[in-house]
Amino acid sequence: MKVDMSTSVKDDAQLEASRVRENPPPMYKVLLLNDDFTPMDFVVQVLQQFFHMNREKATHIMLQVHTQGHGVCGVYTKDVAATKVEQVLQYAKAHQHPLQCVMEEN
């Protein structure tokens, strides 16, 4: 008896592909938190450098952080979000600013 393994492998691949489409990875928001010490220009610089925003969008998000206490920088997969948070925290610390950056599930 001859078994056609190519069909079985193909079916498994299609099944796995459909599972991937059904369950996208969880996404995480990266947020900047307001404080009374970090200069607004530094926040704009962070948004431009680490989140690739133009000056207008970065200024808009910075004003949200300032007036609402936090602002969303972007939505990413968990690994990318964690990397962005760490980059911002290290950069702020290196420049002696207390800027806080966190991530939360979207």
C-alpha cells in the first residue's frame, strides 16, 4: 500500500497557516508617562528618534503626554515593544531625565 505523504504535509501546512491567521500575536502599546522634569523638547526628540515620527506628530503626542499624563507612541508585538521601552529608558537615563516609558497589552 502506497501512502501519499506530500498531501499530508501540505494539509498540515495549510492547517498551521490558518491557525496563524486566526491568532495573530498579542500587541502592546508603548506609552510615555508625564513628569514635571523632562523637557518637552527632549520628549519630542525621543518620539522622533525611537518611533520615527515627524516633528508635527511628535509634538502632538508630547502634548498628550503633558496634558493627559500619558501618550501612545505606537503599538507593537511584545518583543518590539519591550525593546522600544528599554531603548527609551536607557536614553533618558543617559541624558539624566526621569522620563518613563511603559508597555501594556492593547
